[in-house]
Amino acid sequence: MDCAGYDIYRRPQDKRHRYMDDMALVQKYGKLDVFLIMTCNPNWDEITHELYHGQMPQDHLDLVVHVFRAKLEELKRQLLEKDILGKVRAYVYVLEFQKRGLPHAHFLLIMQGRYKLTCPEQYDCLISAKLSDKHKYPELYNMVIKHMMHDPCSVLNRNCLFTKNHLSCKNHYPRPFNATTLQGKGSYPVYRRCEDG
């Protein structure tokens, strides 16, 4: 399996070299199938249990980075050895810091033959654009509500960050309802999003 993994610090002069390495992977193995982002959560137990009273995760970035790195290695193991998304043929990832100082990783995965995403039904096996059942999966439901929900914007909330200086949400929320997943423009899928109240 081929990989190009990059650490957090990149010199400007080697960006082109790294880009060319990535494009060589695409040329050899085909276009990308999965774009995956892993973001550090400052509320992970491994971080919060090590802080003294009154301390914030930002006070111990060394701890934050060590925990993130351990979880990143576990994610890589799950992706590449346990095949949780299918067999990965080649991958690239980049580590960066967000503006508030938290690390995150961007993965680009090229899947092996039968695991390549070629039709809308395959997207539905990996991605769900609906809330989990609140009673069946309460922990997952609460995580999505807390970390992945877009606040009301546009006419519902003119003070929203995504609406300022725009007539509507700059991220085009809410997305339209779709009974099925469709292949959108430029190979981007338009995910199934049922009108269920």
C-alpha cells in the first residue's frame, strides 16, 4: 500500500514536491474515493483527566498533541488493518492546526477495486445525512447534535456567523431534501436527506 503522510510543519519550498507525489498516487491508482477529516476534541477523557482544576486544554498543548497523535495512529490502524471502510489501496494525509490551536488531519483514500465508490447506493453505506435514533443510540445522537449541527441562520438568525454580509447562508444550508442519494456535479454526491420532520 502506498502512502504519503505529512507532518504539521511544511516548508513552502517543498509544497510543490509533495503535491507532485500526491498526484503520482492518483495517476497510478485512480481518483480519490473518500475524504475524511479527524478533528481533535479538547473534551476527550484522556485530556480532561490530566488537567488540574481550572486548567484548559489550551494550557497543555503538548498533552493535546500526544493524545491526538495516539488517536490518529488508532484511526490509521482501523482504516488500514481492520478495513473499516474497505480495503485501502493508497492514501495521503496532512496534519494541521486549527486557528484555536487544535490539531486535525485530512485523509484522502483511494480504495481497492470492489471497494471503490461508484454509485449512490455505496455512498449510503458509508454516509448518513440524518440524525441517529435518539433512544437507540443516545450517545451518537448527542455527539452529532453537539458537534455537527449547523446553527439556525439566514432569516432565522441574522446574527449567525454564516449569514453575516450574505442574504442567505454562505454554506448553502439547509440542504435540500432528497429521497435518494444522487451523483451531483463534478463527482460530488448529493446525499439522501429525507423529509422526516
